[in-house]
Amino acid sequence: MQRRNDTSDRGYGLGFEIRILLAKANFLLEGIWRHGRLFFCLVGLFVGLSLLDIWSFTPGWVHVLALILFLGAILYSLYKLARDLEAPTRSRALRYLERRNQLRHRPLQSLGAHSEAEKNNNTPGNTMWRLYQKSLRRSVVGLKIGFPRLDMGMEDSYGFRAFVILLLVAAFVIAGSSSADRLYAAMTPRVGTAAVPIDVTAWITPPIYTGQAPILLTNTNTDKEAVQTYIVPAQSSFIANVFGGEREVPVLIVGDERQDFAATDMRNFQIEAAFDTSTSVKIEKDGEVIANWQLNVVVDEVPTAMFINNPEVTERSAFKLQYQARDDYGVQQLGGEITRDSSDKKIELALPTPGRGSKQVTGKSYHDLTAHPWAGLSVNMILFAEDQIGQRGYSDAMTFVLPERHFTHPVARALIEQRKNLVTDPEESKAGVALVLQTIASLPDSFNNDVTVILALSTAQSTLLNGKSQKSVDDVVDILWDTALRLENGDLSLAEAALREAQEALMEALNSNASDAEIKRLVEELRAAMENFLQALAQQAQPREDQATGDPNSGDQFIESQDLQKLLDRIDQFARGGARDAARQLLSELQDIMENLKMAEARQPSAGQQAAQEMLNELGKLMQKQQELLDQTFRESQNRQSQQGNQPGQQGQQSQNGTKPGQQGQQGQSGQRGGLQDLAEVQEALRQMLGDLMGRLGAEGEIPEALGRAERSMNDARGALQQGQGQSAMQSESNALESLRQGTESLAQQMMQNGQGQGTQSAGPGQPGQGRDPLGRSVSEEGGEGRNAGNALMRGEANGISKSRSIRDELQRRLSDPARDYLERDYLKRLLDIF
């Protein structure tokens, strides 16, 4: 029988042969890596230089010569690789396995060989040979192949491979999405081709404070003498790009001055300039004018400021300012300066700036300067408005008497009299004032033995006797004022000052577009300050309640703490809902109430009023949740559009992975429908909440028709969400939100009508005054329509939330459009910051 010299017949089989094939592959790859160093370096160097767009900066003949040299060098490297590369034979593969597994004495070469004993049929020799083969097989059990050893330093002592790899990585990062275009341009040199047509792109970028979009300067090359005129703001930037033509650098001609463009590559040039005065602008290229414009620069006007009315004195001795300011690009800051003809000093006031950045600003503010030495004297006041570049415009001077607080407590009046003496002639009156303070302190019964007053008088006396500077006198002036306020009003003055500070802080936050968290914090601080003020006011009024006559026709204004707390809740809701204008309006009304408040007596609203107010609050919360649902639907629809925009590229990737494009689209739609389905459940829950509320309203009286429309719109929105129709759902959700607003207004008007005609507060506890709203304010009849808190509330809500939300949503929709260029997207971002 013929014996075959094959290891597979001696117990190794297919597994051993597979190892030999893998060893051949590793041997071949390592050989290519070792001997193909020159080939890899040349190809990598050419690709790296091409990605860096080097060839666009070289003349055409240099580009062609470089291609020829690279091609010749690459062909030579391939020849050298083929010459030096060893064929992966079986014996070399066995030797590769022996080296990789560190087998000594070359056992794989001996494995499977035939001995002379086998040839001569020598039985003892055959036995020994089979034992030897068996031992060899045991020694080569578990042969390891491993990965090819492609060391960076193999046959490359200078590290050319590492350099080329780093070059390729950097070049790919720099080239980005234009990698394919640059590689194509590297393989197609332009030699002897016609000149590229000249293209000019120029635009004006107005200053950021103007809020204007960039102005694109159009140009036609047909009429070289045509001049196009543009009106641009001062301090604008001029940017121009020129592409094509010969390699001559274009020139920008501004008036009589010439300036060369900067080259970005072989055929692209750019320049940037700024103009403060009107001038002609030309661009010259290859010896001829290719663009011609006339830029008329408009100088930023100085803002204007004016008083709307004369300053009004409030019940709490503060004065109210009503003012208006205008600027062509927006008012940034408002303020006032109070002076006297006989003094060089001045009082500076910071005025709230509602709608900061608006071209026209109308506002009002309250200021308590009764502690100032000029109180009770005639003063001159001017207003100033400042724009975003620091220009100030001033109003005409207004002359008025600075309000003065009148004290009724005898000791307080005595302290104020001594304070005036210190202010008028401090050096001559210090000793006399100290003596008077000592006398007052010796009569503690005159101020109910108040320890705080005793300590204040002692401190003021000691400071006057021992202090030598003007600061010590100023400190005593402040101490006497605070002490007089304590004697007159107790803790009410401190609470009143804290209330004003909290109101001003919240108004400033609303004007400066502070965060929702900051608004929430300031509202809570105002709530606490108002509660303290009302408690102090009630304590002061307690002794007088026993003497009240209860005149039903007194017409005094009364107010409840609950009403004020609810008003603060509305301010918080509007501010965090995006209706900052409505929040400012309500806060301004709150300031009017508190500044003109005389006295408040605790009273409980009726059960019907409480129920109606609770329903009104629930409607407000429902509106807020409906607005949040609208925002979520908008974001879900945006995500859906962006995923559909990326679907072609995703389909290509899915096709490579064996997934059909249709399957991918179905999966994407399923995911989006799942997100909208969740929102449909939220919409249904809100609809049920509205249904419960309408049921309670029906039990109490008439249900506003707008609430029925809101319920139907919610049902339509739920159906659209269940079907995955985001745009249709947003329309129905917006209709539901608008109907909720109208229903809330109708309910508030019903509350106002039910609250009228129930008599004044003195006629009985728990009843609002005749012709007054639940906050105690008068309801005036103008054109048959009452102006009350409910109307102002709803106007602020409709005009604030609806308008600002619609503008903001439209800006977000345009900003999310990927087809818009960078300049327009940047302008939209700046507009979005305003809303």
C-alpha cells in the first residue's frame, strides 16, 4: 500500500492545515509591511499633502511634475516590494509557526516525515520512529498563530511611518467634509484652462446693539459704472470675499485709500474694514472695477427722556415718577438727578427700565427721600436715558417740592427738629443737640420706656460730643431719623423699607430677563416682606379699631392679604411662563396698591368668592400645564424633522449592514409616534381636569363658552398626537390655550361683577367696598368697560404670553432650519435672546 507523506494522514487533519494557512497569511502581511515601507510612505505623503490642499497654492506645471514624480516613485516602490517579498511556502509557514511558538529543533519540519526503517520495512525501526512521531505531536499541541507583528520601527529606524500616519490624521481633521473634493483636485491639475469667472460676495455687519441683520451688498458685473447706495449704521463692519479671475490680488478702494485683500488660498481673497463716515467703496481686480457701492453712514442718535406727569406724592410720603424715553436702537438705562440751586451736591436715582433694549420705554417708579436733608425743600430734577454705546440724553428740568414726612409723636417731632438743626449748622448746633438728646433720654415715660430708643439717644449724644469729623454728624443724622420713625410707626417703617427694596429687586430682575429660579426667589422674598409689612400695619391699626365709627359711605380702600398673595402667584406664573410684560404690569399695580394703602382690616371672603377664586387659580395652573405640553410637542416635532433630514445618510449605513431603508424609516416613525403617544396621554389628563372644573362651574353658575371650545381643542390635539401628527397637534394645543385664556377672562369678569354693589367694608366684614374690586381698588367706567385687576390681568396674559410665545416659537422654528446660512442663524440667535 502506498504511503502519503502528509501530516493530515498522521492525526492532524483540517485544524493543522488551517493553522498553516493563517501562518502563511501572517508571513505575507509582515513581509509586505517590512519591504513596502517606501510604498506606504509615498502614498501617505501624497494623500496628506492633497488633503492639506497644497496643490492649490502651486502652479499647474509644478502640480503635473509632482504627480509624475510621485507616480514614478510609487511604481518603483511596488517593483522593489515585489522583488524583496518572499513567497509564503509551506516550509516557511512551518518555520514561522516554530519561531512564533518557540519550538526548538524544528519539530514541525520532522513531523510527518518517513524514516529509512519504514522504507526497508524494519519492524523495530518502525516502532521507534512511531514513538518519536508521537512525542513530536505531543510537543506541538496548542500551536498559537496570533496577529501579524506590524511594528512601527520594523525596517524604519528614522520613523517615517509614524510621521506619515500623524500627517494623515492631521490632514483628515483639517480637510473635514471637503476631503473627497481635495483628493479629486489633487488628481486633476489645471493646466492651460480658462480663467475662473470672478465672484464677489460682500456684506455689512451692523453693531450688535442695533439688533439689525447683516446687509448683503449685491453687485452686477455688467455695468461697471453703476453705483448702488446703501444706508448703514455707524461702527458697522464691511466684509468682502473675491473668488476667481487671475492670480492678481484684488484691491479695496475706500474713497482715495487703497488696501490689498488677504489671500486665503490661490483664488480666494478676503478683507474686512470699518467705516464711521459716508464713503464710496470699490473693488478692483485684474485691472478693472468689479464692484462699486456708495455707503451712507447713519450716526447713532442721542436718546431722549421726558416726564409724562409731574411727580405725585403718595399716601406714604414717597413720590411717584412717570417717564418715557426713546432711542433709535434701544434704551439701555434710565436714571434721574435731583439738585438744588444753592448746592453743588446732587441725588442720583436709578429708574427701572421696562423692556430694556426697546426703542421706546414707558415706566414709573416710587422713591422715598423723606430721610434726605432736602425733604420739604424745592428741588430741580432731570431725567436721563442712556443707549448701549454710552450716549446720554437729558430731559427738561422739573421743579417740585421734595415730599416731607409729618410726625405726630411729640418726641419724634422733637428729634426731627434737632436733626434739622444738625443739617443746617452742624458745628454750632452739636452741643445744643446733645443737651436736648440727654434731656429726652431722661424722660423715658414719654416714649414708653423703649430700650432701643434709649440706646439710640445715648449713642447719638456720645457721637456728637466725641466725634470730630463730618461723618460723625452724618451718622447722628441717620440715627435720629431711624429713631423718630420707630417712635412714630414702630416696626412699620423698617417693614416698609424692606418691602420697597423687594419690589425694586423683582422689577429689576423682570427688566433684565433674569432666570426663572431668580424670579422665584425674589417673588418669595417680596411675599415675606409684604407679609411683614401687613402685620406691622395691622399692629399699628389695632388701637384705632376700637375707635372706628363704621361709616358705610367712607369710601376707604381695603385690601386682603390673600388677594395680595394670589397677585404675587400670578406675577410668578406670568414671569416663568414668558409673559414678562404682564408680570411687570401686575407688579406695577401692586406697587400702586401698597404705596397708596392707608389701613387694612382683616376680613374673610364669602364661601362663593373663595370657590370662584380657587377655580380661577386652577384654571391658571391648567393653562401653565397646557403651555408646557405645547412646548414638549414642539420639541418632539423638531426632533422628528431632524431625524427625517438625516434619514438618507442613515439608510446608506443601514443598507451596508443588511437592513432595508424602509425598515429604518418604519423604526424611526415608530419611535417618534411613541413619544407623541405619551404626550397624547398627558393631553387627555388635562382634558379630564378641565371637564371636572367645568362640572363644578356648572353647579355654581354659567360655564364660559370658551372653556367648551378649549375642551374640544384638547380632544382634537389628543387625536392628532395619537396619530403622530405633531404640527396638527400644536395647532389644536394653541387653540386650546387661547380658549383657556378667554375662559379665564370671562370667569374673572363674573367675579368682578358679583363683587360690586355689596357695600363698603364698614357695612360688614368680608364684603368688598362699593365700586371696588377684590383688592380694594376703584373700578372706573370708561366707555362702558370697567378697568379692574381682572381686565388688566387678562390683557397682560393675552398680550404677554400669546405674543411673546408666538414670536419665540417662530424664531426657534427658523433657527432649527439647517438650510439657513451662518449669518442668518447668528442673527436669529440674537433675536431669540430678547424673547
